[in-house]
Amino acid sequence: TSVVWKAYPKGSVTFQQATVLLETPVPFTSSEDQLCLAVSAQETSRMDPQQRRLSTLLGHFQVATKKTDGTGSFCVQELQDLLDNDNHKMRAQMKDFMRDEVYIPRYDVELRDEREIAYQQLKRICLAGFADVTDFRTNPLRIFAAHEVAALCNPSMATKMTVQFNLFGGTVLKLGTQRHHDALVKPMNNLDAVGCFALTELGYGNNAVEMGTTAVYDPATQEFIIHTPTTLAQKYWITNSAVHAHWAVVFAQLTTQGKAQGVHGFLVRIRNDDMSVCPGVRIEDMGHKMGCNGVDNGKLWFDHVRVPRGALLDAWSQGTSRGSGDIRENRDSKVQADGSFASAIPKPRDRFLKVADQLLSGRLCIASMMQSGSKVALAVAFRYAASRLCVGPQGASDTPILDYQLQQRALVPLLSRTVCLALGLSAVKARWAAASGFSGPPVDPKMAAEVVVACCAIKPLCAWQLEECATVCRERCGGQGYLSVNRFGTLLGFAHAGMTAEGDNRVLMQKVAKELLGMASWPKYRERWGSAQAAPVPPLAVITSGTGLDALQALRALLAVREARAFEALGKAMAGAKAGFFDEWMKRQSDTVQAAALAYAEREVMEAVVASLGARVPNRDAPPSPALANVVTACGVVYGLACVERDLAWYMGQALLPLQASTAIPDAVRASVMALGPSAQRIVEGFGIPDHLLAAPIAADWERYNRVDNKGELLGAFV
């Protein structure tokens, strides 16, 4: 008898998931390092359907034995170290901490209970020390890591975290003086002082610099009077405000001595310690939303609310406090006791950009959360596709749907793009950390401008990616994907929140294009775009040659020339504008603007992929192993080919690719997907999502889950 042996790591989740499908013992021998399952090739035909199902599943759950293009033998932990990038120990500890029952998802719950669950989840994380606003000074990447792990569990909890620690906490840390920090940092960290970020107004969203809320200085009492003059000036979509917040950083138009001084931030108490609403403050609950209902979004009004002069957040003028932990007069403030005003920033709009600076790191927080959502969606979809058997060559239900090209063609490109975006996001986070302004010497203005562009570009890519992952993965999981308990609905709502929060994606891409167009005269950009245009176009045969480094470099060149020509076209269009810049930009060149920004963003991601191949793997202090380099390269090739395939008409119209590319590029995508497919599940394992955080029945033993009346919940049925 010919015996086929397959090895599975000891304690392997996939092995456990498969063996649980059998109620009869499975013959295996154990050792310290592995469990070996022996399956007789002749006996397979005599198995009953359940045994045959197990045999088939074991061949697909663990694909390490199937190697294509050398990508199947890579170390999963090495990939996880690369994708996590930083704070590896803290991430592992936080994931393990979240085994507590409070982190088990619940779905059929009252709105108030859903909010309380998110609050209690965050409270435990805060008390355990996994989030600390001072990390912005000492280890800023730790803040982003906490967001990534939190989002694996509950998007609502992660959203409350980002407002508490980035928007509210980060603003107080950066713009507040020492007495603000003494009074609030510790309570913020343990969630005894919950804050919100009151920037957006009903009538002023993306054009917040024109907001209606006012802050008029009264020299007689040395107080600012915060007021909401109109319905359109009400603060809108304010996370944490409806139920939990004690404080708000309120942005308002400052007026001193009768002169408007632009938008500034003020620290305003909105609830007392007993959670009663402060006098003059009006709070309304925004109610149920299409997603993230654990987030208590609210609307705020201020009826001539008076705050002391020291409530003005101004890090550039360190004042003295009259009492320990007290927020009082700041003698060195920009606004002096008599109301005189001075600022080192001459333009009011630039002052607004300075005080709203945490929106920049907020975009990275959101991108981090979006990435986690994409990883969850893909992990659920791939696990289910590997375990859901459907019709095979002989008509029996013995073939996992992951074997079908239809499934791989839908999921593998999304998987590859998610891996590449992880590398791109890590690169942007590192650049932001070096230019954050929380510590260190002054940042070069050009470097700071480039970091702004990078942050504004990566957030839309990650948010759009989650929306597509959630939609496609839901569809590819069929009816099971429609159950709330399998998480796709939650992730889809989360994606749409991410697409809008901290800057509408499309508006951010407008900013990316506008800023880069202004940088076109910089030598760096003239040289890069000129070199990309002058370089010979890679031969089609190389572009479609497989999943190796030659193909990756060829695709890199194609993305570079696309960016260069896109900005060349945009520059010419704006230079020839006859109706004025605004009309040309907003009414005639919108497609050109968006295409140029996307070309820049996707090329930046490709650069990060290539750079990772020559850098040391974080947590290992060594270059990627050949096997890991192969799989990263293969992901980069699939990512690049998908970008080119989407814009294939443009490439051919520009005579960059020949007519044959119309069939050769789609053929290359299919071939590269097929080559990477056998490694897909191990790549998913490299996301490092433990079962208790994945928490979707179809990602584990969905047959056992359905043996009981589970009511579509996890508690009491599947834990």
C-alpha cells in the first residue's frame, strides 16, 4: 500500500479544526515537534463521506507541503515579524490579554449595551497599560500597534481608542502646556478622563477652517466665551461625546479685541464627575448608524460657555499654573490678559493646520485599523474556502472551493495587495514618527510636507482596500458570509467609517495631487519623474515572466512612468486653464487629479515592497530569508500586475504596452494568482490573528457550531 504522510505542527489550529470533524479517533503518532497523520491512498476510496471530508481538509488546511515557485516553504513567523514591523512583544501580549470573555463579539444587543461593551473593552486595555498617550513622545509606533490589535477584535472599541489617545490625547499632549499634562495625562491613560475631538460641524466638514463656532475673549474676566451661533455650527459626529466623554477639545474661531485670529483649540469640560452635563453645554445622541454602533457619536452645542484663558491649547508658549493639576491662566499665552494677540504663524489657515495636526497621525491610526479589518476579512474567507467542500471532478462534494480559479482570482489579489499595503503603511509610519514634532529637533519643512502627502495617500488606500475585502470576501463566502457572526457586515460598516473619518478619501487624494503638483519644481521630483519617463519600457515578456524579481522590477518601472505621465498631464492641464485654477481643478480635471494621486500612492507602496527585500526583517536583525523574499516578491508581482491590468487601456493608449498586452497581462495575472495560491493560507497565518480574535464560526469548525441552536451568536455556542 502506498502511504501518503502529511506533517502538521504540534498544536496546529488547522489540525485541530480538521480532526474535530470526526467523532471517531484519527490514527496518528505524536512527537515533541509534530503530529503525523497517515492516510492510505488505497483506503481513501473506502472512507465514508465524513472521513473522506477529513482527509481532504487536512490536505488543504496546511499547505506547507505544496510548493509553487518556491513560495510555500517560508516561515510564517518570519512573515508575521515583517508585517507587524514593530512592538512585537507588546502586540503578542495584547492579543493574549484579549482572551477575556468581554472581548467575545456579541451582535443581538441593545445600542446602549453595545456602547458599554466597547467602553469596558477599552477600559481594560487602558488599565493593562497597552495604550499610553505619552507613547507619542517615546515610542509612537506603539500607539499604531495598539490600534491594529484593537481593530482585530472590535472596530467600535478601536475607534473610541483612536479618539481618546490620538485626537484628544495627542492634541492635549502636543498643544497643551505642562499643567494640562499634569491634570489630564494620567486620567486619560486609565480612561478616568474620557475626551472627544470637536472639530467637524454640521455645515463645515472638509472646509473646517470656515467653521461657525466662536471663541470670543473677554478681558474683564480673562475668559473665552465658546458659542454655537447657528444650527450649521453644531459640532457633529463627535465620537465619545454622546455617552462617555468628560472633556472636549473644541475648535472655534478666535476673536480678540474685535479681530478674528483663525481657528484655535480649547479644552472644554462638557460633563462633570457624576456625568451630568455642564451648564451651557447641550449634547444630543446621534443614534443608530450603519456600522460601529459601539461608538457613541453625538452632537454638541455651546451656549456662551466660559472657559479660563489657560484653556487655550498652545504648546508654543509654556505658562505657569497657579495650582497643582489646575487649568488656569497662562501668563505667557498668545492671548494676553488685555486680549492682545501674537502668533509666529502669520496666516489664519496655517494656524488651523497647526492646531489640527493630530488629524495627520489620525490618518495613520485609521489606516492601521483598516489594515486589521482587511486581514480579518481575508483570514475568514480563506479559512472557509479551504474547509467548504463543493462539487469535484467526479460530482462528489470533495473539493474545497479554494481550489476553484473563481475563488482564487477573487481573493489572492486582495491578499497580495493587503501584504503590500502593510509594508507601505509601515514605511509611512516610520517617516511620520521621524517628523512628528513631539520630540527631537525641528523638522525640515520639505520633509514635513512630504510626510503630509504620504499620510494623506496611505489612508485612502487602506480604507478602500477594507471596503473591497469585506465586499468580495462576503460574496465569496455565500450565505454564511451574510451572518453577522461571521463579521463581514461589521467590517463593511467599519470600512465606510474609515473612508470618511479624518478626511474624506477623495478629498485627501485631491490634497495629495495638489501638494505634489506644487513640488514638481523640486529637484527630487524633476529627477524622479524625468528618469521614469526616459527609462526604456520593460519588454512585455519580462513583465509577464512570472513571480520573480525581474517581473517585480519591470512592474515597478511601469508604476513609476504612470505617476510621471499623470503629473505631467495634470501640470499641462492646469497651466493651460482658461477659467481659473478652481474651475479647472474642481470642475474639469477631477479624473486627472484622482488618477495622479492614486498613481503616486500605489508607486509608493511598490517602493516599500522592493525596499523590504533589501532591509532587515524587524525582530530578527537579518535580511529576509530566500523563501520569505520569494513570497514577498510574488505578492508584489500580483499587486503590480493588478494595478496595470486595471489601467491597461491607459498603458496601451500611451503606447507603453503593445496590443498583445490586452491578453498577455490578464493571462499573467491568472498565472501569478495560480502560482501564489498554494501559499495563500500560510500568508494569512502570517497575519498573526489568533482564533479568539478572529472569532468567526466559518473560520473554524462551522459544522460543530451548527449542531446547536446558536441564535447567530458566539457566547454559549462556540467559544
